[in-house]
Amino acid sequence: MSTMLMLGAPEAAAEAPAGDGGGDEYEAVEGIDRETIECQRSCEAVAARKTASDYEHIVWAYGVLWSLFAIYGLMLWRRGQRLQGDVASLQAKLGRS
């Protein structure tokens, strides 16, 4: 019934009998021409391709973020090594005095 509403056939939905609402039964689509059905199928195909290409963008975004985190971690590690060297040289100077 919701398919009929989406495709612009509210009068067909109003005429449909009120069932138990199970939705497991097959209901034939009435009042929709083949051109409308083909248009809907082509729109759904475009949406499916768009969704598939969005997944690729998500993978690239995660890759870029992980690369940035790795570079930042490497910079922090190098800074820590440099600071340890500075502390060691200061301790050596203080020990000589």
C-alpha cells in the first residue's frame, strides 16, 4: 500500500480493504502504468549506485583519518625522544657541576 502512495495513487490506497496488517501477502499493483514502474526502478538503480559510491568515500575518509593519526603519533614519539635527550643532557650538565 505504501508503494501506491509513493507513486501518486492515493485513491487506490483509500480503496484497499483494511486487513490484519500482516503485510506478508502479495498484493498486485493496480493503477500504475509500466512507464511509472520503469521510472521508479531506474531511480532506485541510481540510488543504489550512489550508495555504493558513498561506501568508497567512507573507506577513503577512514584511511585519511588513520594516516593523520599515525603521523601525529609519530610526531609525538619523535618529540618525546628529543625531550628525553634534552633531559639526559641537562642531567649530565648538572652532574658535572
